[in-house]
Amino acid sequence: MKMFSGKFRTPGDFWGGLAAMLVALPAAVAFGVTIYSAIGPEYAAYGALAGIIGAAALGLIAPTLGGADRLISAPCAPAAAVLSAFAIELVRQGVAPATIVLMLTVLGILAGLIQMLIGFLGFGRLIRYIPYTVVSGYMTGVGLIIIGSQAQKFVGAPAGTLWWEALISPQLWDWRGVSVGLATVTVALVAPKITKAIPSTILGIFAGVLAYFALAYNDPSMQTLTDNRLVLGALGATGEGYIGTITGRWQEIGGLTLAQVAGLFGSALTLAALLSIDTLKTCVVIDQLAHSRHDPDRELVAQGVANITSASIGGIPGAGTMGASLVNLTSGGQTRLSGIIEGVLALVAALLLGAFIAWIPIATLAGILIVIGLRMIDTEPLRFLESRATVFDFAVVVTVVGTALTVGLIAASAAGVAMSIMLFVREQIGGSVVRRKSFVSQRSSTWYRPEAEMRVIAQKGDMAVIFELQGSLFFGTSYELYSLLEPEIKVRDYILLDLQRVQSVDITAAHMLNQVRDRLMERGVPLLLSNVQEQLPSGRNLREFFEQTGLTAFEDTVKLFPTLESAIEWVENQIVAGVIAPTDEQIPLTLQEMEMFQGRKDETLADLETRMELRAYKAGEAIYSMGDTGNELYLIRRGEIKIMSPVSGSRRLHHIATFGRGDFFGGLALLDGRPRGNTATVSVDTDLYVLSLDQFNKLGEEHKRLAFTLVTAIARTLAQRLRHADEELALLHE
């Protein structure tokens, strides 16, 4: 396993890990106390140590096994909410405290196992499909929540005061804490404009601590930790007898019944879901801010292992936390090593530096988190209001923010994704699935036909309509497409649907196509489909899907063609066959039977034939290749020739034309003498007349009128081909 990606920048990772520890460790202690205090006041010290162990275990293991740079894993609010509620319910049921502690341990382990399972199954990748508007709203919502959660601590209002009550009630403020918080926020905001050598968060913390001790110089109450609400105070990390309690838990684990363990599954599933979403959301936000990418499945597995380890050694579970991760990012953290440093420093700080950490002002940490919250607010969506086309996208952002503030972050994500899906469906419905509508009289296959056949196709081609489809054929666009097809079903002899640019097809669209087929069957008209792909971008095999839905059950009702050109060729053959009597294609033509020489004297044509070379080719042979020198004109007595030309920027050849019995090719080289610009290959056994430029010049000396007629016929046919190509180019530009 590759342990660390990217370049390790020691100062940035150290400062980031240190700053993140200063945010994560006090919160972890608070979360642990919250959970274990629900069991009984005497368990508060155990809770503090459980928070420290959780911060250390998660900080060490999650970044080591995970792959997300700058992510800080620590005990978090969702874990505290679920576990404290779980403990309160067990106390209400009269469960013994020792059993509750054991069940909290098992619950944490189960949640970690479920997280690992989610990662192994690949469900974490779904986070990649969250739209930008949801991520933006989530970032802003989390920023506002962080700011609101710190308002009471920032102003020093009594515990339990709501954020809005704290802001509008100056009489509740402790102006000493407000002064410390303002010093912290001011330095943290201004510092990046002065220096980047030391992270602004670290400077902000130092400024807050200095401001506190400056005030404490004249205030004796601020010089003691006892009953001092302005500082963190003692962490309570002594926990005498705690190791013995952990050992006792594992000795008693066999006492849990299967029913008790099964009863934990619902709570474990809820906890695992909340921790996974919290982690992946944090990863997405970090990716957004740092232009990085994470592996969600690997991260979930790493978080699961970390939570199992934390619970097993007496810590509380957690997740990738937004506040500490953003502090790490803004303080210079670059790699996963910053997360490991945070875990090491959390353990060291708790064991060795508890006395120093105890003096960090509450208002200072609140001020740092408020600065982080302000930086999380994404103002970019305000530009969405400048255009009517993006107003609804702004509405998604507002909905996510509003739901995050009033209901919760999980509900906010769900609401944002739901609105984004509705906007996507609305956009798909608003756009047309028909890229272009045309008729066979306007288009042609790659088969160059005699002039008589072209006249028939020009006259009858309007009875064959072509719809080139695009985008997604689904329940939102099926009605629109049927409305466009319905008038054509009643009057056209051929309806051709080209699916080359179709991205996906759902069961509703397949049912609609079945209706079109049935309506056409009533008139004895087949439904023609071209470019029915076996590998759509969605991964679906469209040909197989049509078979499963019964659309292609009968070949005489629905005909499939590999390309649009081959489908048009089939329609042209049907139209021509209805007007011009078929001929035996296997009988070689004489010069007298070719259209360009009709009306010429037999003796003149006999002289011309003596100057021509008769050649026979087998199917698959090449007559000439691109770049070859040559000045021969080829007249097809029988057979079929395909002309291939290279695709721009590629060596791959593309089929551009087919010439059949009675036609000619190679005329450009005869006229200008330049190298061949394409490749001619034989499709079926073919017989040719070949006239070289040297023989043509001799013919011109003896039969000037015949030579003139031949050149005129070549020029006329080439002009018709060019005119038709111009018409198709104009149609394509439309």
C-alpha cells in the first residue's frame, strides 16, 4: 500500500496537525463527557478519557489507512448524539451501568464493521454524484451552523443559551471573553494579509491567549482554573481504574445475549450512516477547497477500522470532522501525515500538556471556529441570480442551507439532491430529443446511383422520414417524441430512427417505441432503427434491451441497421425497386449498356473498348490505395466498389462512397493527375473497364467527339456528386 501521496511538507503538516488538535481534542473530551455523563456523574471522568483515546486512535489509524489528505478524524457530534441518546434510553430501562458501558463498546464496533462493509461494497462512490449546488449549500450551511454553535461561547453567555438569544442579549455577555474572542478573530482574519509563514489560526490562538493573560493581570478570578468559565479547565484525564474497566468489559462480553447484540443493529446502522455521511461530506468539502480527490470507499474502510479500534480500547467512535479538517487545511496541512500528527499530539497533549491546554480560552477556540465558518460560506452562487437560466440552481443552494439550519445536514443533502434531480429532469424535458428531422430525398446513402435512380429517389424520397435522436429517451421525453412521430406514422411509408447520439433508454421509452411499431404494423410499414448500440455510456446493451422489451421480437416489423447510411441505402433500394424493374446484377455490362455511352455508334464504342483493359477482382482486393500514383478511369461492368477515406487526425478509414454496376470512379486522377486521395476496395467479385490517360489522349486524337462526350459525362457526374455533397453539408450545418 502506498502510505503517503504527494510531497510531504513538514512545517505545514505539523502546524496543521497542531491547530487541528487544539480544536479536536477539547471537542472530543466534551463529547465523551456528554455520552458517559448520561450513565451517571461518576462516569464523567471515564468519558473525558474516552474522548481523548478516541481522538488519538482515530487520528492515528484513519489517515494511515485512508487516502484523503488533510482529513482529521476525531469524535464528532453525530456520535455523541446517537450514543448519549442510546445511553439515556438504557438508563431509563434500568440496565446496569457496567452493561451500558459494554453495550456502548459493542455498538461502536458494530458501527465500524458496517462502515467497512459499506466501503467494500463500493457504496461510498455515490458521493461523487452530489451536484456542486448541494456541496456549495452544504458548505455554507455547515459554516453557519459552526458560527451559530460558537455564538454562546464567544460572548460568554450562560450554557444552554440559544445563539440568537446570546447575540441580542448584551446583558448576558462576559465582556472579558468577548474581548479575547475579538482579538482572536481580528488576528486570524488579518494575519494572511501580512504573513503566510505562520498559519493565521495559530496566530489567532496566540493572540487570544495573550489577550486573556493581559486581562488576567488585573483580574484575580482569571488567574485560577477553579470555577473559571473562560478557559477549558482541567481535562479530567486521570481516569483511575479505567484500564481495569476496559479489561472487565471484554471479560463480560460473553455475557451479552444474541438478542441484545441484535437489538444494537438498528442503532449501529444509524450511527454508521451518520458517521459515513459526515466523513464523505467533509472529504467533498476539502476536495472543493483544496482541488484534491479522495477515494470514498477506501476512506470508509479506514474509518471503520479506526472506529473498531477506538471502541475496543475504550474510546468513542467518530468521523472525518469538518471543523478540525478545515483548521488543518487553513493552517498549512498538506498530506495525510497532518492527521497522524494530530492524533499523536492529542495523546501527548492530554498526557503531558493538560495543564497548558487547560488555559486556552473558550472564546479563542470559538473565535477560530467562527473564522473557519466564515471562510466556508460560498458566495459564488450569488452569481446565479444574474441569469434566469441559473435562478433555480440558486434555489437549490438556498434550500440546502435552509434545511441544514432548520432540520439537519443529512436532510439538507437529501433535499438538495432531490431538487437537483428534478431540475435535471426538467432540463431534459425542456430540450428536444430530436436532433434533426430530414427525408431520404435530402439525404443519401454512400451508394452513388445512376441518374435515373437518383431522379426516382428525389421524387419519392419524401415518403421516408428520418429522425436523428439525441440525449436520453426516458419517461420525461417519451411523450414529446411520440407527439412528433404520430403525424408521420399516418402518412409515411418509411420511418427511420437513428440512435447514434442516444445516451440512455428507459422502459417507458421502449414501451412508446412498441406503440409506434404497432401503429406502423397496421399499415404494413416496418419501423427502421439504425445505430442500435451494444454499449451505451450508461453501460446498457441497447440491442439486448430492445429484445427483452419485445420491440425487436419480429424481424419483419422492426429492422435494425448498423449505420444510418446503410438504413438509407435499404430505403433507397425499396423506393427504386418500386419504379424501376430490377436487372440481373451478375451479368457484366457492355459499353453500349452504360448510361454515359447510350446513343453512340457501335463502331466508335468498339474502338473505345479496344483501348480499355478488362480487369477482374475478387472480393476484398484493393484496386488502389491513398497516395498511389495513377491516372486510370474505372468503369464498373458488374460488382461493387467501396471508397474509403481517412478520418481527420487518425489512420482509421471511413466509408464515404459505394459505386455499383454502370458507374465509374477514379475520374479526378484522370483529370488532374494527382495522387489518389482515397482507397478503393472490392466488396464483391467485380469486373471493370480501365481507361488510362495515355489511351484517353490517343482516343482524343482519333475520336474527338467521343473523348469530349466522355469528359463531359465525367464532369457532369462529378458536378452532381459535388452538388449533392453541398446539400448534405448544408443540412448538417442546420
